[in-house]
Amino acid sequence: MANAGRLRCEEVANGIVTALGRVTISSPIVIRLDGTNAAEGRAILKDHESDRLMSRPTMVEAARVAIALARA
């Protein structure tokens, strides 16, 4: 888990996008970005969202999605 207080969120988002281009994921990933340039990071991830990659603006929303996915 990255500490967004030390990394810019758009760099984290770009790293996630790069990694997803290199590997195939079989489980959904729910991401919450908060910190420096969080809006930019969320915009980057929005272009790549799918049933396997979801971004939510708050920890509560991300947790709700993760719980729903785990129950499905």
C-alpha cells in the first residue's frame, strides 16, 4: 500500500495503469486515492475503470464496494 502523503496520486494512478497493461488480474481491485493531486489520479483511473478496476473517492465508498464484491 502506497502512502499517498509521500507520493503524488497521479503517479500512483499511472503506475497502476502501467501495471495493468503488463499483467492480467483475476480479482477486482478497488482503489481510493487521497492526497496530493488526488483529482488528477482519479481522472487517470476513470479512463481505465472496468469490472476489475474501480476507483472511489472515499474510504467508506471503497470499503462498501469491496464488501459487495466479496459477498458476490
